[in-house]
Amino acid sequence: MPAALVLASVKPVVTMGDVAGRLVLAAALGGLIGLEREATGQPAGLRTHLTVGLGAALFGVISVHGFDAYVTTREASDYQIDVTRVASQVVVGIGFLGAGAILKEGLQIHGLTTAASLWVTAAVGLALGIGNFFAAGVTTVVLLVALVGLRAPRSWVRRRIGRSKDFVIIRLKPDIDPGPAISAMTSLDGVDVRSLSVARERGAVIVEAYVHGHPGEALVKRLAPIAARDDVTGLDVG
């Protein structure tokens, strides 16, 4: 066998110190990402991201080095090892955790960015688990730049270019037909009703709507005629 092939078939020796360092670094980078999520009050914060990074790193270590005792030549055994199986299951499993971070409040959905950050944190942990420190470090830096550095540009785009979006709750008098109020809202110029639901709570009629408006324009002003109606007892926006 050529010398190059012999060297390629020999795994580098990984000490307990190396494993501990990978796990600690994965917890640190995961915690760094989680700290940003914690600061913004997201459902998955510091401890969740730290745990995901640590667990993914351990799975990475197990995947690559946990079966070293069974490594042998193909001629000596029919036993085959696929080091990618553990990693692939981490990718699948993190999907369930990410789904738990996505919350639906009324007609609005929150937590998509947090779910994505959990997904990336798992990838960072796996990279550290298999010893790819450079990829893990660059990914963490890019993710933090995206989460922290893009807050101001996102707000500017939404305020100046994007259409204003708000969640509107209209409270009507008990036993009132919500049809006229809904028709009045949908006929307002500059107000685009995207989704709507009607419910009754203790006799009162509650209309919940997700509406879009013109860029840079407050929807509160546009909805003022609805709040002034005789059959409306309250209107909340936001």
C-alpha cells in the first residue's frame, strides 16, 4: 500500500483534553448566540442555545470518535461504520426543537429567527465536535453580525420601504353584528386586511385582523374612523 494511503487511514489521536475543549467551546459559542436571543426576550435564550451547542458537539465527538474500537479493515469484518448517521439525526432532531420556538399569537407568528438560530447553533456544535474550529468560529461571527448588526437596517427598511403591518383587535358591543364594522374596515383607503377572525367573549364580540398599510404611515390614523363607530367599544393596534 502506498505511504499516502497508509497515512490517510490513520485517525488522529484525540485526547480527553481535546474533547473537553471542544465541548466547552461549543457551549461558549452557543451561549454567545443565546445571549443575543435572551436580550431580545425570545422564548429560546441563553440556556437553550448553550445546551443545543453542547449536545450537538457531543454528538459530533461520538459520531467521529465514539466507534474507534470497532474500526478495522474491510477484509477483517463485515461491520461497517457510517459516521454521518449521528450528525444527520441531529439535523432532524433540531427541527422539532425549532418548531417549539415558533409561537402563534392570534394571527401573528413569532420565533422564526430563534428557530433558525437554534438550527445554526446545532451546526456550530457539530463542527466543533468533529474538530472544525474555523468553520464553527466563522459561522458564529456571521450569525451574530446578522442578529445584532442588522437590527437597525431591518427597522429602517420596514419603516421607510416596507408596508406597515399591525395586529388589530376591535371590541364590539355585546350581541352586535360584526359585519358592518368589518365592511367599514375593509373599505378604508390604504388598509389591506390580510386575515380576520371573529370570536365572542362574555357576550362581547372580538374581531381580530392582521392588516397592512402604506410604507411609513401609521395605521392608527387610518383606523380612527373604526374606533369612532358607535358599535365599537375599543380598538387596539400592535
